[in-house]
Amino acid sequence: MASPNTQQTTVIERTKHILAMIVASLLFGGNILLSKVAAEDGMSFKIMVAYRWIFSAAFLGPVALVVEWRRRPNITWAFLLQSFMSGLLGGSIFCNLFYASIEMTSPVYVSAIDNLVPAMTFVMAVLLRSEQLSLRKVSGKAKFVGTIICVTGAMIVTFYKGGHVPMWSSKIHLLHHTTAAGSQKKLESGNFSLGIILAMISCLCYALWMVLLEKVGKDYPCHYTSAAWMSLMGSIQSTIFAFCFDHEGNQWKLGWSLRLFVVLYMGALGSGLVVILMTWCSQKMGPLFVSVFNPVTLIFVVFASAMLLHETLYVGSVLGGGIIVAGLYLVLWVKEKEQRASKQSIPEVAKHDIEGN
């Protein structure tokens, strides 16, 4: 039986991981809001993604050198390959496909597809044996049901409107000073079916990245360094990709404008800090724990859009948000039970070995 001090430590550690993922979800929600503002201002998504990872690498590089200078392991070719794949799956490919699918379809539809990430991560983690699933056990059934509940809630938020919910709105209107260039560009953008395919591929890339994060964290426990290398790889990949389409110098100018603020936020906070938190939590709690917080971002975006972008809030958003929280709590509860059982079994196994000897 675990001592009170051990139980208290477990609660504190679990609380830290939950709070870390809530912060990461809110920061990522800020990415979505600001990317919409930048798009309406006429900024290219490809250039925005490139600057996002450039500023992320510039922010995380010095931090990693200072914080992890003495305890950082040697850089190996295996780690560089993992960093390259992290930058590819969770950085350049995911972001470019995600924003391209928004241009070809609609933000609402792509947001709905994006909330399939927890289910995809669950399937990938099980196939790659990063997550244990036994439908014969109550825990396995609960994790499966909890993931489905989260996805169902997300679908309700994005597809079902219902009546209008009166809500306080601030005097801040982030779209007030934007231009019609982004909207016009969206009207001229491509094929709806292709947009659906790109959205699904972006979700698959993100799910694979979630699983990869756990391995990266275990093989290279210095989170700042691994996040910095991922950002560096993502910046190189996304910059090369953006230059292939937008190579005119005027398109890359930021100046002292809204665009500079957007890419600074997305690079330092929305990418740099988010990747650190996600890598740490993935190593400690597994990829499913990280991905199940994905719908929390949707809840934040719904309410923040109503207050800052003056978008309408509907009954479906409130109802779906409640369902998402219920599914999230179910998965967290199961993970807590599994961790507690695992920690209790280790002393018992050790005691059995000692008695056997």
C-alpha cells in the first residue's frame, strides 16, 4: 500500500501535467485565432508557417543552451533523424496542410476533422504499442469510450448550432483593422474534395507526431534541446517550401505590424513553449494523454472568438463543450488508475523477488 506522501506526490505530479496541457491547449488556441486574423489581413499561410518555426527556433535555441548546457547528452544521428521527423510531422507538413485545407474548404469543417486527432492518436499508439488496449478490461473500454466521447462533443460543437446564446463581448475586435485580401483569397481557393483529403492527412501527421514525441522524450530527456532542434528542422523545411511558392521579397516583409506580433506569438509561445510542454507530458503520461486535450483548444476558440472576433455563440457549442469535458475526465481518470496500479505493482514485484532469493 502506497504511503500518504507517495499519494500526495502522485497527485501533485498529475496536477502539473494537467495544468501543462491546459496551458498548451490555450496557447495553441491563440495560434488559431491569430492565424485567422493574419489571413484576413492578407498574409500567406506558407510564409506565416515559415516565420512561426523560425521564431520558435530563435526563441528555444538560447534557452536550451542556458538551461541544459551541462546535462545535455551528445547529439547523435538517431536524435537528428527524430528531430527531422518531428519537424516534418508536427511542424512543416501539419501546419501547411492544415492551413491549406482551410483555404480550400472552411475553418469550421477543418476544425471538425482536426478533432479526430485524439482518435487517430489512440489507434496509432495501439498499433505502435505505445498505448495498451484491452477491451476485456474496464480501463481499456473506458479509454476507448472516453476518446469517442471527446470526438462526439467536438463534432457537436462544429456541426450543430441550435439557438443563440447571449454572451458578453469585449470592445476588442481583432478583425476590425484587417483587409478583405484574406477573404478574397479564400473565395478563389481550390478544390473542396482536395481540402478534405489534406485535412485528413494533416490529422494523421499530427497523430504520428504525438506518438513520436513519447519516444523522443525517452531517448533524449532534455526537452528544451529537443524542442529547439524540432523547431530548427521545421523552420528549414517550411522556409524552403514557402520560397517555392512565395519568393518575392515584399511578401516576406513584416515591419512593425500585426503580422510581426502574430509570428512572434506563434513562434515563441504557440510553438516553442507548446512543444516543450507536449514533449514533457508525452514522455511522462503517454501520447493519448496529450492528444485528448486537443478538443479543449476548440472550447477556448469558441468562447474567445465570440468575445474577441465578435462571432456568435450557439447552444451546440455549450452542449458539445460539456460533452468534451466529460470524455476528457473519463480518460484522465483511467490514466490515473493505471499509473497508480503500476506504481503499486513495482514494490510488490521487488518484494516478491527478494523473498524468492
